Amino acid sequence: MRAREPKAYYSKLSFKSQTVLPREVRERLKMSPGDRLRYLVDDKGVRIEKEAPARQGELFATFSEWSSEADEETFADL
């Protein structure tokens, strides 16, 4: 049995290095506005995945506006 050829989808890179994910790719990854992508780079190429949701305990890692050195000092004793 012969391996199935992968489907190819294309998008164009803008002047600001932005692109739009093709609808088929968004649907396959089950992407929604605000979701993040992860790029895995190795010798074979680049694989794009939907970033896994934060696990409990890592939840506040997403709030980068509260991650300054001053905040760490202020809340260190909590």
C-alpha cells in the first residue's frame, strides 16, 4: 500500500512577517481567536502545532503583565 501524499496549503507572508492560516489548517488544528501556535524545528523541517492549554498551576504564567521583578518581590511572601 502506497503512502498518501500530504495535502499542501499556501499562505503569503506580509511585510510585517504575518500570515493567515488557511481555513483547512485552522479547522484541522481546531484553532480559535486567541489560540497560540508552537513551532517545532528540527533537521527535517518545521512542524506547526496548536499550543496545549496551560495546566493548572501554570495558569498565571500566561499573565505576563504581572511578572516583573517588582511583582516578584512584592508577592514573594504570599
